[in-house]
Amino acid sequence: MKLHTKIVLGLVLGALAGVAANAFAPGAAWVNWIDNNVAGPVGQVFLRMLLMTVVPLVFASLTLGVAGLGDIGKLGRLGGRTLFYFVISSGISVVIGLTLVNVIRPGAGIDLATRQHLLETYAGQAQGLGAVGTTHFGISTFVNIVPRNPVDAAARMDMLGVIFFAIVFGAALTMIPKERADPMIRVIEALGDVVIKIIDFAMKLAPYGVFGLIFVVTSQFGFDILKKLGLYVVVVVGGLLIHATIGLSTLVRVLGGMSPVKFWRKAVDSVVTAFSTSSSNATLPTNIKVAEEELGVPPKVAGFVLPLGATMNMNGTALYEGVTVLFLAQVFGVHLGLLQQLIVITMAVVTAIGAAGVPGGSLPLMMVVLGTVGVPPEAIAIILGVDRILDMCRTTLNVSGDLTAAVYVARVEGMKERGEALAAGGAG
């Protein structure tokens, strides 16, 4: 049996077992014991094995990707195309989400008593998110991308800092004599090979880890809260599906030159890993492997685009933030006109870039957006009961968007290189 088949099987069996436990023994001591002592630990070991490879993988792949370009001009061109795609795809996803939430108006169906009950139930979690600190976007945001200490940035999983250092390190390697740069490049290549081997170890545990992660979520997930927020969940998941099946599929066909059916068939490993871990960072190793081995993306492109995407390209998160802000505005009777909704679109795209690629990483930043448009930031408590399942769904779209970006950049870079080769041949 192929590995991705085993992973899907683990996902399905874990979900079925968890739903059955929640339906027939809600809150039972033995279910909690399994969650805390078997399923949870196995899932966390798998998740941590993936996460522990992220920093060395990002450093190695980005440094080698930049060094492999051999020309700072190519770096600017590659980066520009990558960021262009990120903004376009994220913008499309937010527009889809806001269109749905304006047409369906899920927040209009939440009565005052239910709103108060949800606020009281999840108030503690909302305060905990606030304690993390709200982010104020300005000049300091861009200054903080440059780490004072790259080792400290790596220890804190500050991925923007790690990415900046890796890009500068790779660019510097292209600017020193080749005989001095080659030994360092070989060391980094070896580091990358070692990390890939560790990822192979982790993926052998994947079917069991996926089973454990999904079982814990579904066994604890109460259907009462889902009923109360059902229309909101439908709007978010529906928007994510529309962007995946129409938005990303159209982009991968038109800009990437690849059949959407082929793309989604090849991307199954990444999709399953993203859904089960709810983490773009944890899925990054799988994503790089899928891009290179299944989708034929050159390593220098995959090594550059995908680490950036795991931190900056949050299609699903942007859509989720836009829908959630308007939903909560409807719940609290705050009218948002066209100008305010344009602000929501802009801030959803910008804050999605700043969201941590870990489970629940977008929640503190979404409180900033809520406060900006006049909705109480503590209103985030209303949706916390269903956030975990939505986190799994939006992470899947985030990761899929990263892969489509890699396909697009690989195509345009290939066309550019072929054109340059033909021009050079003609000149010769």
C-alpha cells in the first residue's frame, strides 16, 4: 500500500473513531484517557518531528535556491513573480469569502442569548489570545523582519527572520569567489539531504500520527456548537472549496500551464498532511517533496517559493479572516460599508502574511482587524469552538496555494531561461 493511501486511511479511520466516541460516549473518562495518553501523544510526536525540520529545511532550501540562481537580478525577478502570485491568489480568496458572507449573512441568525453564551464559554481563551499581544503594522513591522540574532530567530520560530537571513546568506554566496563559496554550498547541500532523510523517518509515522491528531479533534468536538454556528462554518468551508476548485484550479491552468486534475491528484500527500496537522510549517517538508517529485518543479524554485509561501501565502487564512470579521460584525449589528470592507480585504491579505504557520496562528492578528473596523476584539470568543476544524480546512488551502505558486513560477522561469538560451545561441 502506498504511503499516501495509508495516510488517507489513517485520516478516515481516525475521524470515524473520534465521531463515534463523541456520539456514544461524550466526555467519557476513557475517551479523555485515550486522547491524553495514546492518540494525542502519537499525533504530537509526528507533528513535532515535522516541525523540528522546518528551520534547517527553510535555511538550506532558501540559501541553495538563492545561491543556485547565480545572479542577484534573477533573485529580484523570482521574488517579484512569487509575491505577485501570492497577492493575486490571496486577493481572489478574500473577495470570494466576502461575497458569500454578504449574500448569505450567517451572522444575522445568531440570537442575543446564544451570542452571550458563546462569549461566556470561550472568554478565557479569547483573553489568552489577547495576552499574546496585538500586532501594530507600520515601519517597525518591516524593521523586525531583519533579525538581530538569526540563531535566536530560529529558536523562536520567527520564520520571517529566518527567511531574511537565508536569502541574504544565499545572495552573499553568489558574490564571493566560487572556490570559496563551493565548500559552504556543499555543507548546506548535505544539511538539506540530512533533513530530507529525517522527514522520511517522520512520514513513516504519518498514518498513525494523522489518526491520533484527527481522533483527538473529532472526539472532543461537540456538535452543539456546530449547530449554533453551522451557517458560518458552511460559508467558510464553501468559500475555501470554491477558491480551491475554481480559483486555484483556474490559476494553475492559466498561469501554471498544468491540468487542474493532474495537479490535485499529485498534491494529495500535501493536502492530507496539511488537513491533519493544521500547520503550513509542518507541511512544508512534504510540500517541497511533492513539488519536486510529483509536480516536476525544479529544486531551486521549490526551495525558494515554498518556504516563502509557508509564511507569506495564506489564501485560506485571508478568506477565513474576511468572512469571520464580517460575520462577527453582523452578529454585533455593526454595519460595514464598501470602504470598510475594502479595508477588511486589505488587512486580511496583509495580516495573513504575518500569521504564524502553526495551528491557530491567525487568531491574534484577526483581533487587530476586528478592532480596526469597530468590532470588539473579544468577539473572537464566539468562533473559538469551531476554529480547530476550520483551521484544518484553511491550512489545506494555504498549502495548496503554495504549490500552485511553485508551479506558476517554475513555468515562467523555464520559459525565460529557454528564451535566454535561444537568444544566446542565435548570438553565437
